[in-house]
Amino acid sequence: MSLTRLLLPLSLIAAATTGAAETRTLPLSWTPPSGETPGPIDGTRALLVTGPEGASMHLTSKHLTPGNAVTIWFVALQNPQLCQKNPCTPKEAMGMAEMETVAVNGGGTVVPADGRIEVSAHLPAGVVDNNLFETDFVSPETAEYHLVIHDHGPLIPELAADMLSSFRGGCTLESVPPHYPVSARSDGQGGPNTCVSRQVALFVPPAAAN
């Protein structure tokens, strides 16, 4: 049931070593809806590599609930300069069409007994399958990235496939934030659990971070 660990594309790794790609790391942080005190989580790490051909991430996290299904999300805001805050707020990221946001599931896993996960995913530039928005990924080097661990609650065996591959799988309609696109409400078969985006790493564009 675990997410297939994807190696970062060799071309992106090579580009990173020659300066043609951007490599950044941050700790993951608790989100306000998580119920934890918002802020960085010691011992966690989010690696982001971006280049002309797309973006890759590798997340190492902990303190997740054993037995819960989680999905890993790439959220790329392609017009972050339009946001009022730096980094952009979740409402700006997911509720403003002019952001040209790309939001796509990078895979899912069931949290093991120690509450730790280590996962990787790649988002190629161009047309994005299963994107929650009708946008193409055309600005991988200048986008703002929100890398999200989305918790679907305890695994429900008969809904396992959807809980590991969609936004709403296994969860109530009410647990989808109201500012999210309509597509998020229909992405996956619903169920009795409450979905919560529990951890996030926020990467502002390199120019904005300077």
C-alpha cells in the first residue's frame, strides 16, 4: 500500500550539481487545521529540486498517526506575485483562479507504527493529469510550492484505493475547505472520515526569498 518511492530524475540531479536547477530544503511544519501548534517540526525535511523540466520533492516526516492513509500533494502557484502575503495563504493558493495553480497528488501511503514516512514524487512540466485545476505546468522555476501531507484518517479497506490516490477519498464533503475548487469535492469516493492537510513545506520563489 505504500507510495512507490520515485528517484529524482537524473537530469534534475545533474542540473542541480551544475547550477542549472534550484535545490532547497526546509523542515515540514504543522498546519493550523492539524490541531498542533503551527510551526516547524524538528527532525523533518522537505527537499525540492526545480528546473525547466519540472519539480521533484523528497519528504521525510514523523508524528503522523499510525494506520492513517495520507496523500502527498504538489501545489504549485504560478503567479505568486499576485498574493497579498509571502508565502501565499491556502485560500490564495486554492481559491484564486488567477494564481494558475497546479494541484496534483504525488501518491499515497499508510502511516506505519512509528508514525514516520519517507516519500518522493516528480511533477513534470506541461499538461498535468489529474490536476485539480484546468492549468498546465509552465513555470516550474518561478512558482511558489506548497508540499502537503494530507491525512485521510484511519484506512478503510474497501476505500483504500481512493484514500491513497485522491483528495477526498474516504472523507466527508464537509472536510473539504470551502475555498477549494469544485473538483476537490468530487476527487475520490467520500466516506465517514475527516480529511485534514496536516503538514506542509512552503517554498517561495528564489527571487522572493532574497
